[in-house]
Amino acid sequence: MEQLSIKNLGPIKDARVDLGDLTLLVGAQASGKSIALETLKFAVDHDSILDTLDKYNYIISGNAQNVLNVYYGDGMSSVWKPETQVEFKGETFEIAHILSRAASAREEALFYVPAQRILSISDGRPKNFMEFDGSSPYVLRLFSEKLRMLMQNGMGNADIMFPIKNRLKGFLKRSFNESIFHDAKVMTEERAGQKKMVLKIDDTSIPFMSWSAGQKEFMPLLLAFYCLSGPASKVVKKEEYKYVVIEEPEMGLHPQAIISIILQILELMQAGGYKVIVSTHSPVFLEFAWAFNLLRDVPAGQYAALYDIFHVKPGSPVGEMLKGLSDKSVKTYFFQREKADGKVVSRDISSLDAADVNNEVSEWGGLSEFASLVSDVVSKYVSDNA
């Protein structure tokens, strides 16, 4: 069982997450989801992380506090306490132990897309690892560096960023175009001596900061999908990855675009074989998870129902992709602050059963709480005035 167990780390008192093929994490802001996911990355890829820090001349010297401040961000070493316990797949992760031995140059196994990803291309081009200040977490720096390397050396015709061949399946490219770009092209142009992304509409070149919020938020996520899809690349070795973490993929996006994101994530699971972990505040992801798990109990209609949900035809490429998900598992966890001490514990709410007696399950970790309240209040007042 691939279980992540964290105790006494930052705001987290006790979190246990069994990874499915798709795992969703929900919870209010500052409920420890990012710390948990960054810690998963640290546990999986510690050798690669230390090797990278050494490459960029960070002074580690076996000092756990230095490593934690560089990894989580300046001043964040205090999240790791003497009583902190981290386990992954039954193995205890101890910082003192990994610092006591030489780091290997082992390839990464977890690809991380951080919530702050727009900072990686805030001026229209990916920043390099060392352009960020000490407050920026390692996962953001590394993500930006990967995008920079991809754009410089791994894109082939680097002047056109979208649409391009051989990176995404045709149905996904069409879906992103219809829901996000609307026939505009993403290209690179030289500006102030640097190649920067622009949105090309007819003869107009729109600079990155003038794009819509959704387009700006989506672009680094699209480049992440390029890293994990399409032909093999020496720049990003997608075949080495086993896990993909995506934080808040819905940021700035219309629900229809979020559905396109879900399709791309399902493609990563089915074709790439990745285990995908998503933190989200969007009920759209949980609506899919609820439907997917409920439909597993009616196998005769599972495929037909998924076809209807995504408006696809049997036998189409997307239909065949959905059909290949029959043996996949979807798990959902709620990171909840306890009223007694304000500390965070995790709850398995994978059933997402609206009739469950536990509110954290029936209200989907709070994501459907307001909708349920509005429905109840409207029903009451309509009934009283009938």
C-alpha cells in the first residue's frame, strides 16, 4: 500500500493518505495540503533534491535546518519539529539519516506542479532556478527550471507553443482550444532581448500580462502537460516519473475548462501510468470522483455513463481512453482543522455520499456546504409561502 503518513508537521497533527491512481485532497486554505505534498516530494526524491541543491552551490553541510529552509522556503524550518514523523510506503523518512550519507544522482520519480506556478512565467518566460529569492519553495524553483529547459531545448519549433503536434492527443488539444484559447495561438517573440510568450490573435500580439487570468494560470500547467506527454525528451525524462502532483489546477478557469483538465489528468493516468495527486477547491473534481466511484458498482453502464458525462462517442479516442480507466481507483481526503486544538487531521471521504451522517463526507469537505444550505433555505421559504 502506498500510504503517506505525517504526524506533527507544521499545522498537521495526523494525516494519512492512501494513494489511488487519482487522489484528491480538499480542505480550507492553510490546512496543510501543500506542506503534505511538498513533504511527499521530499520523501520520494530526497537524493535528487540534495543533488540539485549541491549543483546550485547551496551550503548544506549536513545541517537539517539549512536544508529545510531552502526546501520549504526561508524561515520554514520550524515546521519540522523533534516529534515530527513522516512515513511513505512503510519506510520512515528521517532528514538526519539522508544527510548523513552521500546523495546519489538518481532521477526524480515525482513531477510537481505548484500552486504558485504563474510566478514561474510572470513576465512571459520561465525563470531559471536561481532567479527566485530564498522565500520561494524548492518545488516552484525546480518547476520553473524544467519549463525553461523545455522551452529552450525540448520543444522543437519553439516559436509556436500552442497548438503544436505530438505533445497532446488531438481531442485534448481541441478541448483546450475551445475552452481556453478560442483559436488564438501562443507564440514566442523577442522582447527586450528575450524570447517571451505572446497570444497571437489575427495580427495582434498580446503580451503575457494582458492575457485573461485563466489563460495566464493555465499556460504553465499546459507546459507541465507537455513535459509529461508526447515523445521522449532528454530535457524532461517523463519515463522516470511515477507520481504527478498538481496543486489547484482549476485556478482562474471556467468549469468547462476544468473538465478539459480532468480529461488530461485521466490521460496521464491511463497512457502515462502515473499516480496523480491533486489538491483542489473545485467541486467539479469531486463531482467527477463521486460519479466515477458510484459507476464502478454498475459496470454494465459505466462506460456509457462516462461517455455521456464527457459528451464523447464510443470508439472515439477519448472514449477508448475512458474505457481504459475501468481498473483505476479514485480516492478523496479532507484536511480538516479540529476545533479543540486547531490542528489538522485527514479524513477519508472517498464515498462522497450525500446521505452520509458525517458532514465532512456529505458536504464534500465543505465544498458543497453552501450549495446544500442554499437549497435547504430556498426549499423552506418556497414551501412556507406556497
